[in-house]
Amino acid sequence: MTAERARITVFDTTLRDGEQSPGCSMNRQEKLRLAQQLDRLGVDVIEAGFPIASDGDFESVKAIASVVRRPIIAGLARACRPDIERAWEALKDAARPRIHVFLATSDIHLQYKLRITRDQCVAQAADAIRFAKSLCEDVEFSPEDATRTEPEFLCRVLEAVVEAGATTLNIPDTVGYTVPAEFGDLITTIRQRVKGIENVVISAHCHNDLGMAVANALAAVAAGARQVECTINGIGERAGNASLEEIVMAMRVRPDRFAYETGVVGEQIFAASQMLSEITGVPVQPNKAITGRNAFAHEAGIHQDGVLKNPLTYEIMTPQSVGVPDSKLVLGKHSGRHALGIRCEQLGYQFDRRALDDIYRRFVRLADKIKHVEDHHLLELIRDTHKPSGSATPLIEKIVPPQAAVVNAPAVTPESAPEPTKPFPVGPQTNAFGVPLPGHGDSHHEQTQQEDYLWGV
């Protein structure tokens, strides 16, 4: 019998920490629109903003709390009464409100930023949580810069806020300093040393300054954290936050290593990514995992050949599982003849081997110059390579599928053709690209497939 998979709470902070990215600020209507998409995405908690930061942020949090009813709506507050009161004023109409209180605990922050002692830090944190708890049942506490805080003192602060009524303890790697094994050990230490920890949820909030935010978040989950704080496209302060889509899909693709589940609707991931990019005007980097435009694109000939035969050869998840319409074969100088032949066929042309060889050689020269060969380039190349001629041996056999491009080609007669034209192999089935797959026992096709593979090297 399969063991029950632990449920991980997904806390999305795109509208708060994510919005703090330079150039990513959003107005009230934009925040509300994205919050509704996050609701469709299935996140458990939406951190809607920092109400005391500005009147605009206050109004945004208030609007989201009034309209978006399923998830918990959280508002951030420093560990002081004015912030907490302002947060509660914005959140009080929410179906499920949460006040998120934070206070720095590392010595460098206490000394240079807050200018308070460790004892004052403990007292301030506990007082703030007690006050927040008097307003709202659900209170989260974050010891800012936790991963650079001396562990014994960190546990002392956490124990004080648990006693004061905190229901979630979030452990932030505020400056992206930790590494997975170290962060996992810290979560284990907290679970072992903090009195009352069994009554609260441990959360992880990781930044990506060393490129390890997702790895650190997953290490925290493995060590017992049951909430992860993350953002769409990994946006956030400096190098960003742990990426929601990467955390969720790591768990789904590798359940053997991450035996956890979330309530995220995978098919809504790409829509959320695209909406965020459109609202902020900040594009997703092409090679971004899961949501980048190259995440399901293939140019290398060997990869294209494998994916055409079976997408699982080079894709560990289907594009549809994250809401991407389909994979893409990009025609460039690294492409193989197999992908070129398939694209020509999709445009309405089928070639024998000599013709495809001829077009492929010219295609590679063209791709060296223009990087990506689009359909109009390919059609022009076909026309230039095989212009009608009374003395030339015609090498193109035109096929006209529905809505296929049509280009005139000379008729093939028994007198002009030295040998029967062999059509591009077509089997009875198609793969995920809509491309025909070979029938069993097609020895000619098997030979062609192998040679196509070598052409991509």
C-alpha cells in the first residue's frame, strides 16, 4: 500500500516580495487581477502586500481580501503596533486572514539596522505576536535573516513567539546565504529544540542570491517544513525568490525523492507566468525552468530526432502539465534532417532522400547566417532549391493536407523520373507533435531514422 504523501502549503508572495523586484511594482487593479489567477492556480496563501508601505498597497490588500475568498490572505507587518493595526485594517474583511509579523534576529541586523540588544529583540517579537493574536487568530512570525542568526538565539526567539501565540514559524534565508544541507540541519535543530514546535507549522522562505533557493526550500521540506514561500517566475528582491513552478514540478516529476503533494493546479502555471510578465513588462528569461520559452523547445538534431520518436526521450514532463500548449522544434544550425523533413511535410511538401539532402545542405548554410529559420525562410529555400526546369529532374512530390501551404511543382512522369520517388515515411500513428510514427517492421524507415540521428550529431 502506498504511503500517504505529506501536504505542503504553498504560500505565494509574488504580490509582496515579488513586487519588490525593481520594475515589478503593480497597481491595485493589476494586483487584484493576478490574485484571482493565483486563486485559480490553487495556492493556499496569498501574501497580498505590505499595508503600511503605502496607501496604494493598503487598498490593494483590502480589495484582494474582500474579493478572493478561498485562500488565506496575508498582510506583512513589522513587529510594531502601527504596522500590525494597519495590516489588520486591510485584512479584516478576508474570509481567512493572516497577519505576518517579522523582526530581524541576526547580530548584524540588530546592531546596525535596529540598534537593539538580543533581549530587546525577544521582548519585541513576543509583544508583537501577542498584539497580532489579539486581532487575528492566524499569525505568522518570520525572524528576518534567520540563516545568519546564531542558532541558539534563533531558537530562543522562536520559542518566545510560539508561547505568545504564533501559528506559523517562517524561517527566511533573507540574503540567499545558506546551502541545502545546512538549511536542512537548521530546520531539524528548530524541530528538536523549540518548545511547542509540534503545535505550529514550519515554513521556509528562500532567496536565490547563490542560485539555490529552490534546492534550499526542498531541503527544508525534507527536514520537516510544511509550508514553502515562493513566487511566480521566481521574482523577488535582488536575485529573486524560490520559484513556485520549480518547487511544485520537482515534487510531481520526482515523487520518489519528494513524496509530497500540493494543491497547485499545474495547468494554470504557464497562464500565471504569462500574466505576471504582461503586467510587469518583465520578460521571463528564455532558459527559465518550466515557464521559459525554451523549456519545451528543441533545436539540437539529436534531441529533435529523439523527441519526434518519443517526447519522453528529452522531456521529463509534458508541456500540457504546466499549461504550455505544446513543445516546439526550433529550426537552427543544430537541427537534424529528421526535424527539417517533418517541418517541410507540415508545410505541405514531401521529399525523396536526394531532395531532402539537397535542401538540408542549403538549410544549414542559411541557419549559420540567420540563427533561426522561420517557415517563410523555409518556403523560400524550397522554391529556390527546386525551381521548375524543363531539363531538371523533378524531386518534389507535393502533398496537400488540409490548410497546408501550396506551391506549384512540376509533374513527375515515368519518362522523366529515373526511379520511383520514395515518400517520406508515414505510419498509422502520430506522436505528441502530431507527427506520424513508423509502423512495425519498416526496415527502410529504421535505416532512415538511424541516419537522421547521425545527421544531428
